[in-house]
Amino acid sequence: MSSVLQLLLEGERLDTAQMAQVLGMSESEIEAELTRLKAEEILLGWRPVINADRAQEGNVRAVIEVKISPERDGGFDRLATRIARFDAVESCFLMSGAYDLLVFAVGNDLRDVASFVSERLSTVEGVLSTATHFMLRAYKEQGYLLLAPSDGEDKPAVSP
Amino acid sequence: MSDNGQHFVADHVKGLPRSGIRDFFAIVAAMPQAISLGIGEPDFVTPWHIREAAIFALEKGKTSYTDNLGLIRLRREISSYVEDNFGVSYHPETDVLVAVGVSEALDIALRAVLNPGDKVLYHEPCYVSYSPSIVLAHAQPIAVGTSAEDQFGIDPERVEAAWEPGCKVLMLNFPTNPTGGVTERAKLERLAKFAIEKDLLVISDEIYSELTFEGEHTSIASLPGMQERTIFLHGFSKAFAMTGFRIGYACGPQPLIEAMMKVHQYSMLCAPILSQEAAIEALRHGAPAVAKMKEQYHRRRDLIVRRFNEAGLNCHSPKGSFYAFPSIQSTGLDSLTFCKGLLDQQEVAVVPGTAFGPSGAGFVRASFSTSYERILEATDRIERYVEKLSKKA
Ligand SMILES: Cc1ncc(COP(=O)(O)O)c(C=O)c1O
């Protein structure tokens, strides 16, 4: 894996100059590598990992199991992409097992998500059924624990 | 007498230095806003699967004493770990002792082998406990200096020159706290020959061995003729980020482990069982987590060394451990003055080299067991501090 990408994945917020320092590269080398990663669509974006419970009141998330009928040309791809394009859809995966697509959806409130499911998602031609599960509480988000109290206060500031 | 009991304190304890360093530590402790590069332990918390194993053991009611030598299951794991990683084979039944950290292992090793007045060679700068532990065993410490020119590896010639009649033990610690120094195989071989010639027992503290960034770590115990005269000390505090578990071990020839066991049995009884259970998990499944932490230390090392040199402080690249040991001689200040000024003016804590013995004069220890961001911020501040100093001069 590219060292730049590895550093990004470690999750510390560093600007280009700092990344250059950490990796012992020039800033232009870092820029070039970032440009390459974006151009090759390895690096898609820079969204922060947030604790949604704290950041946005009233934000509702749901996972939706979706059964769709595959098509003669392209299987699930066309329909999956079509569903994935909705703004309410955060992520969308083709799954093995009892259903076809797992959709992560977000809305301002329960009704928002419900209407997305009933009016948008279920009405797409080729969608056979949906099962919606609302998320109640997040415990871990992309590697970050949300509820664990973090205290390092017992550790002495200097030790031998 | 109204000295509050002072006159009861034993002479050799009275004589132990309580240097200005402790006072310096107290100042740092009172400044929570300062960025500390003074921490001698991993910034990582113990990997979850290891913590989970300890919780599970507690749940199962593992709250008893264990065999004095430690759980046999753990000693078996230690035996195969040491054989796989250091190339030395120890019998789990007789040659391995589980202790309360390398700290205790070191203490009981010294107490088990030293008679009053015996002499112990050790290299300096070194871990703060070495000289006091020798004194507490009623023996006499003889320091052998290591220097920046050798990147703080040991020069066998200096050991040979420091030797005098009555020397019984040679203590080694590679990679070294506080310098990150290592000693290449050829020099270890020469030391081994010398140890055999002078009939020295070697106590080798290899607690940082997993955190060796360049070259392969060689244990002196693995050299021909050395296993029978080496006590190998290792632990879980550093590589597995388990300082608070207080667990480590000693491996050595059966008569020596037996002697250590007596001291251990009558002073400590055994290491805590929960920590022993956690240690078993660490040895069985901890390698990927260790590798991941090591990778981060490696990058942090490269960063901090580069930044020190850019800041005008000459700094060799430590081959192991998580400490950089830059020279501050260019500033003209002594170590303690440099550190106090840095803390005072820039709120960055590093440890004066003299905390690790007189031969640490002119150096400071900076731990890179912290985030990139803090390393960058701290070294920026150090750069400003050094700049100001040079303007004044
Ligand atoms: C060289 C050295 N030996 C031993 C120790 C103590 O290790 P433990 O936590 O296993 O007692 C340390 C801790 O800083 C150390 O640096």
C-alpha cells in the first residue's frame, strides 16, 4: 500500500506539509501521490468520522435489506447503481445470502427515511422487497469507539 | 530522637541518589498542558484481545496464586517464543521464571547472584534502576560509558578496560533505554569471549528487542558458550504495550533460575495470575498488533530524528526502542538547564540525559511514543527554543 495512503488511514489530521515531514518526502511528492490516488479513484474523498449522535440532533440512520431481480445484461449492477444514486443512500453493497443489496440510508427523521423507502426505493422497477432496520445507537464508527470513556490521566507525564 | 525516623533508614538506601530529576518530574507533573516527550511507555493501550483475555480470566474466577515460577502454560509459551525469536532453548519446567515485570526479574537476578562487595559492570547511559538495583544488592556498580560516536552501542575495549578483580556480572540492555543503541553481533561476540575469559555472568535485559528497526536483534545468550552464563530478561511492557500488567520473565540455567526463585518466592510469591493469563494471549496471538505498533514507532522515529537535526540538535537514529537521544551540546547548556528552560519557555518536557547516569550529560531523552502531531508541535517548539538560545549566545 502506498505510504501516503497508509498514513491517511492511520487517521491523524495532518496537512500536506506535515505529511511530508512524517514521511520524509517533499510536499510536491505528497501532492503528486494524492493526485494519483484520486485520479485512480483509490481515494474517493475526505469525509471526517463523526459521532452522529453528538453532531446532528434528529439524524436518523437505517439499514435496508433489498431484494431485486437481476437483469440479463449486467446482473445487479444497473439497479444497484440506480439505488445508490439517491442522496439518502450513504452506502450500498451487494450481499451474499438472504437478500441482494444492503443499503445504509440517512434522513432527518424517521418519516424522512420511511418515505424514502416507501416512495422512492420500493417503487424502483425491479425492487422486489425491502426490510428496514432503524439504528438505535452507535457504539463504534469506522474504528472509533463512541461510548468508551477515554482517560489516560493516570499515566504519569514523565516516566523512566 | 526527633528526626521522624530518619535514623532507621539503612545506610546503603540513604546513599541512593534522589537526584534533581525527581524534582524535575514533579514540575512536569504540575504542568498538564505541556507536551510531554518524557514518557517511558507505549502511548498505545494494550491490544483489546489481550485485555479481553484478562477480563475472561477474571470472569472464570482466576483469582488465585500460581506456581512460584508462573503458570506452566505461560512458561511453555515463553519457552517457544524465546526459541523462535532469539534462538535459545529453555526448559519451561526449570529454566523460566515469570516475574512482576523485568523490574522484579532484574532485582531478583542481582540478589540471587551477588555477594556483598561483588562488582557489576554495566553500560551507561542506562535505565535508571540499574545502578540502584546493584547497590540494593550490596554490590558495587561499575559504569562503562557508551558514546554517540558508537551510536551508543557498547565498545568491548572499554568494558575490558573497566574490568577489575571482583567483577562478577556484566549487565547489558540492547536496544538501550535511553539511547536506542544496539550492539552488532561482532562486538557481542567479543564481549562474550571476554565474559568467558573472566568468568562473568551476563544479565541481558532485552525488553525492547521487538522494537528493533534496523538489522536483526541478536541475543548474547544465543552465542556459543553463553547460555550457561547468561540470564535473559524480557517482558511484555514495551512491545505488547502492557506496562500496567506488571509482567516479565527471566530465562537461564536451572541453578540460577532456582536461586532467583528462592528470592522471588519469599518476596513476591508469584506474578499476578490475571497478568499471566493476559501474557499467554499476548504470546499466542499478539504478533500482528506488535507489528502494527512497531510500524508506527518506526515512522515516528524517522520523523523525530529528522526534526531534531533540522532544529540544530545533532541526533543519531536510534536502531531500536522508542527513544531519541539528541545532543544538546551545541546550545552550551547542561542537560537539566536545557530541560527546565524548554519546559518553562515552550512547555515541552524531555528528560535530561543525566537522569540516566553522568555519561548522559549533554544529551536529552525524547520519547517518540506519541502522535505525529505532538511530535511535530514539540519539535517546532524545540526548534524555536534552540534558535533563541543561539541568538542569545
Ligand atoms: C531497559 C528497561 N528495563 C526494564 C524496564 C522495566 O520494565 P517492566 O515494566 O517489565 O518492569 C524498563 C522500563 O522502562 C526499561 O526501560
